[in-house]
Amino acid sequence: MVKKGDMFYAWTSDAELAKRAECGGAVTTLLKYALENNIVDAVLAVRKGADLYDAVPTIITDPKELDQTAGSLHCGTMLLSKLVKNYLGGANNFRLAMTVKGCDAMGLYELAKRQQVNLDNVLMIGVNCGGSVSPVTARKMIADKFEVDPDTVHKEEIDKGQFIIEYEGGHKGISIDDLEEEGYGRRPNCRRCKMKIPRQADLACGNWGVIGDKAGKATFVEVCSEKGANLLKAAVDAGVLKTEAPNPKGIVIRGKVEGAMFKLADKWRKRDFEALGDGRERLAKIVTETSRCIKCYACIEQCPICYCVECSTKKPYLVEPGTLPVPFMFHLIRFAHIADSCVNCGQCEENCPMEIPNSLFMHAQQCELEQMFGHVPGVDMELPLLALVEEKDERARLAATGSDQIFDIFK
Ligand code: FAD
Ligand code: SF4
Ligand code: SF4
Ligand code: SF4
Ligand code: SF4
């Protein structure tokens, strides 16, 4: 019997798939098993596009095509959850299995809270995530720091704190810490991210903790739900997936690595948020940076929290149309509507043509709101605090305290 909380080393029985896969092919095997056995109608995963820096989200209904999606693309910075809402009808009418990084899983939960995705129809195979690197940064970093032509690289990986490349003629690794001190490395939001093992998925799979003869050849799987337990058991019973108990030392190492990643994320949060300053100083910085905005709506389009058919930022009485710089109200509306639920996925920054650090601003606010009210977005179906406030009670509370503000950013 397999149950929530169980842990395994797992790998595929398919020798060809094992060659293509990142760490033994358990993830692809589980997705394939689910599709072949009518547990789901389709799979959403990621495959290599034009080159290593081009990660393409792919919907697959023929199990034979799944092998194309094996392997980890660390320059794949897209968010899969919003695609489920925008292009797959929120998985309302069919059953979908998908690979999810921490931010993908968090985005799915936030969309589900807003009735934009039907989680009952989604099977989430989580992958641990140390971070992803923007394709533009990766190319520049490989040319400048590794002194290698990015087009000759055929494999990249992040292992033991290094960004490692294999290219025609050799391989090289440089410490991620050193790269990040010089402005390269992972995306800024990834440096601050603490969703390293996505336990809100049905299974959480990764290489941390796989030691001994299975290192690099198996994935460490943590069972996180009954749905995940059933899938894993069925795939093992069918003989397509092999498992063994994890090495106890590996479990300890996995815990230590996760702890070290949390500390690193705390370091980056402190650094990034302190650099923003406090109160008026912070507000002034945000106003200045956002004054470059051209109101292209890319941030709203990509954000997993933005789902409204009638977006307030498009109402002329709130944001005057056709004016540059764009009135600050545009950004205030987003801060007010989203900050409590921001999952720090980085999409609003990554896709901003004016290179405004939107996700830094939003994440800084989310962390403060989390400290004040204890609501953690993206981990479960708990509704954000503001959704739970009864207007009459809240007005009475504010009147009794003599304030009209829940928190005072102008102090
Ligand atoms: P495979 O059978 O090779 O399947 C890999 C799956 O990942 C496929 O479904 C593929 O579509 C999907 N995928 C590939 N790239 C992306 C992407 N960018 N976004 C979403 N899905 C993607 N594990 C750790 O223990 N520590 C880490 O620090 C770590 N960092 C990772 C960072 C990234 C960006 C990714 C994608 C994965 C990371 N992993 C990490 C997980 C690890 O690399 C393996 O994916 C995992 O061990 C499963 O191995 P496998 O052989 O079973 O997967
Ligand atoms: Fe991974 Fe977190 Fe970055 Fe998402 S935000 S890619 S989960 S490190
Ligand atoms: Fe403005 Fe950037 Fe958002 Fe476009 S993506 S609306 S430029 S903040
Ligand atoms: Fe992601 Fe930005 Fe939306 Fe936060 S505000 S969830 S970082 S797109
Ligand atoms: Fe909805 Fe506000 Fe996002 Fe517009 S900015 S889509 S109104 S949450």
C-alpha cells in the first residue's frame, strides 16, 4: 500500500526513456501511464523548442509523444497554470495531468480559489525547483562568464550549487552564488522563492536526496495526496515504474538542502526588500519605476491572480485612457487586488517590455501582508483575508479604532 507521506526512489523501466530523462524518467513514466490508462484525457508538459533556451508548453493526447517532453529545461520560465485557464477551459471539461514547478502549483491553487480552474480534474506531478534562468540572461552568462558560444551548448543543469554546461568540446561549471553576485544566474523572483518541494501537488519529484548508485538515475518521490499514491502504486504494479526505499542518509540530505535553500531565499528577500526602503521612500521608488509603463497589459495577461473579464484598470473613470505616463492608479489597482495572493511567479516582471520589477514590488507587499495576517497564498484552498472580511463588521472595526486604513503605507 502507498499512502500520503511515503517516500521512494523511482525510475522508469523503459531504457530508451531513461536516456532522455533528467533523473531516471519517473515523471514521464507516470504521465504516460496516466494517459495510456485513461486516468487523464491529456497531458500538459514542456518540450525543447528551437534550442535549449526555448521551452515550449505542449499539450499531448498521444502517449507515444510523451518522450519528447522528458528532461528539465532550466531556462523554461513560463507559468503553466495560466495556460490552463486561458487555453484549456480551466480543465472543466476534461481531465489533465501536468508537470508543475512550485509556482505552477501555487498559480493553479489561486486560480482554483477564483473558480477559474477545476482542480478535481487536474493531476499535478510536482518537480522540485531550485530556480530557472531567463533565456536572455542564460545566453549572455554563457558567452560572458563561461566564454562559450551559447549555440554550442547541448546540456545545462543546476547541480550542487553550480550552473553546469556541456558543449561541443567540454563542460564547465560555475558557482551560482558567484554568478548571482554579478547579476547573472536565476531570475530575481526565483532567488526569493521558498516553494522548493511542491507538496501541494499530488507527487513531488526531484533529485535532492538521491545518493549512492541511484544518484542521477532515479528521482526522489514524495507522495502528497491519495490521488498521487494511487497513480504511483498503479504504475509500479503495471511494471512500468520501479521503486525502492530511499537511503535514510538521502532523506536527511534532502531536508538539509531544502533548509539551505530556504535560508538562501531569506537572504535574497532581505536584500531585495531592504533595497526598496520603507514607507514613503518605497512608494517613491515604485512610482518612479512604474512611470515607464506603457500599459501593454502583459503583466495582467500572465498573472495567475488576474482573471477578471472586466478589468478595473480598463475603466476610464479609474485610469484615464491614452495618457503617458500611465496614471499610477493603474498599478495601485493591481497592488490592491493582487498583493495578498501574489505567488512570486515572476511573470509580470519577466514579460514586462519596460523592464519594470513588478514582481519585486508585489512580492514585497505580499510578504508584509503575510506577516500581518498570516495568509499564505498558493499552498491550499484557504481564501485570502480580504475575501473573508464582512463589510459591515470591517467598517465597525475601523470606526472603533478611529482609522480608515488597514495599514498605513504613507507613514
Ligand atoms: P523527466 O521524466 O525527465 O520529466 C521531466 C518533466 O519536467 C517533463 O514532464 C518536462 O515536461 C518537465 N519540465 C521540463 N522543464 C520544465 C519547466 N521549465 N517547467 C515545467 N516543467 C518542466 N530537482 C531537485 O531536486 N532540485 C532542484 O533544484 C531542481 N530544480 C529544477 C528546476 C527546474 C526548472 C526543473 C524543470 C526541474 C528541477 N528539478 C529539481 C527537478 C528535476 O530536474 C527532475 O525534473 C526531477 O527529478 C524528475 O526527473 P525525471 O527524470 O523523473 O523527469
Ligand atoms: Fe522555481 Fe520558484 Fe522560480 Fe517557480 S518561482 S521557477 S518554483 S524557483
Ligand atoms: Fe506596464 Fe510592464 Fe505591465 Fe506592460 S507589463 S502594463 S509595461 S507594467
Ligand atoms: Fe506572478 Fe506578478 Fe502575479 Fe505575483 S503579481 S502572481 S509575481 S504575475
Ligand atoms: Fe482583475 Fe484587478 Fe487583475 Fe484587473 S487588475 S484582472 S480587476 S484582479
